[in-house]
Amino acid sequence: MAENRSQSRMHVVWNGAIRLPTLHIVQVKVLNLTDAGMQFSCSENLRIGQKYEMQIHVPDLNGGPNTTVVPCFAECLYVILSGREFRVGAKFSGLSPKNNELLLKWSERCARGVA
């Protein structure tokens, strides 16, 4: 079945963290990204419509050992229970121009099949 999406997904496995309203920090795994949002897995059932503070650890574009910590906000659009984890779809906001450019470079790289 073909997807009806305005942006193609970039499949990744990146670490991240999200801050709950209780101020508890939960580790997440970012599974895919688009220009507008992402899907990630986490151990907590997030609230649809809630905006969360988040950090994504984006690998070096050249394959080096360093990562860039990308802070942003993630607005929860959907939550699906998948085994013992929840899959969360979220919309980005609050990305700095520099970090937005980094994610766009990763997207271009994945579109070329280089990642």
C-alpha cells in the first residue's frame, strides 16, 4: 500500500530524551523523521495534543564519533502500543535554524541512499 505523505520518511535509529510534565526524563529511540515531525518509541504513554521538551542526539554527518544534541519541542499527534513500548508520532517545533539545517542535510543524504 502506497503512503499518502507530503514528505518522505527518513528511517533512523537515534537516541533522544523527552521531559514529562512531572519533570521526569524518559529515554526515547527516534525511528524516523520527516521535515515536519518524527516517530519515536518510549516506555511512557504520552498524551495526544501535549507538547513536550525533547532532545535528539543526531550523529555526525561524516561518520565521526560525535553527536549533536538537538533540543526541540515535540507535540504528540498519536500513540500506538507496540509490544512493551509506545510508538509516538510527533510534530517538531522550536528547532534553531542551525539544527533545522542539520536535519535537512541528513534528509538529503538519506534521499540519496548514502546513510
